Amino acid sequence: MAESDHEQVLRRLLDELGQTLGRRERVLEGMKRTRTQARLHEITVEADHPFEGWDQEMLVDDLQRELEHQRAQEFELQRVLDLLQRQREIEDQLFEELDRHLAPEHRDELGELWRRMEQRDTTFEKMDSGSLEDKRRLIPQAMECQRELDDRLFRLIERHLTEMRRS
């Protein structure tokens, strides 16, 4: 049986979503490694010079390292936000594709997805208007919301495609 345009669109969007989720996980793992390396560096410096007084040059170097670390964290945080936003866009496209083709008996589930998407969008609006600290605090909430949304979306797509293949 030939694959319909609708199935091709769903497959392409699901592939894009998978790639986006993979990139996000790699960025998050990189952030963890960076934090661990920075902390190890601090411990090493403190262990190498435990009783030495800090002169002005050491303080400037320490401050410079701290500023560079903060800039790197802000850059990585923005990368995570960009990937979350891309995930959001793909989820919206999947929803629209399902909305055009979904059987009437699944409309209630689609309505529930819509409500969850509105909750997700509220979290994103808070992140967009919030401070850097607000964004850090809201990212786990946004990721959990998207995880739940994706789980429901995947189950609905699976049922939808299964029924399409039966008919």
C-alpha cells in the first residue's frame, strides 16, 4: 500500500521532532559536563593554593573566569530555549496535520491536546517575558509539559495511523 501525503507529512514531522529532542538532550548533557568541569577546576585551584592569599591578579583572573562561565551558561541556555521553541513549532504542525485528517471519534483527544498546548504556551509566554533566572526555573516545567504533550500526541498519531491502515 502506498504511503499517503498525510502519512509522509506525519513521518517527516515526527523525524524532525526526534532530531530536535536528540539535539536538546546533547545540549543538556554538554551543560552538565561544563558545570562539572568548572567545579572541578575550582576545587583544583583551591587545593593547589589552600592557604595563599589572593592578590589582585588572582582575583581578576577568577572574576574573568566567572564572567566567561556565566556567558557560556547564558549561551547554552539560549540554545535550549531555541530547541524547546523548535519542538513547540513541530508539535503545532503535528496538531494541525492531525486536525485536518483525524477521524471524528478522536476529536475529544484532540481537544485535550489543544488544552495542554495552551498550558504549554502559557509557560513559554512566562519564559519569554521573564528574567534569566525565571527562564532557568521554567525550563524544566516546559520540558515536562512538552514530554506529556508529546506522549499524548504520539499515542493519538499511532491510533490514527493504525485506523487509517485498517480502512
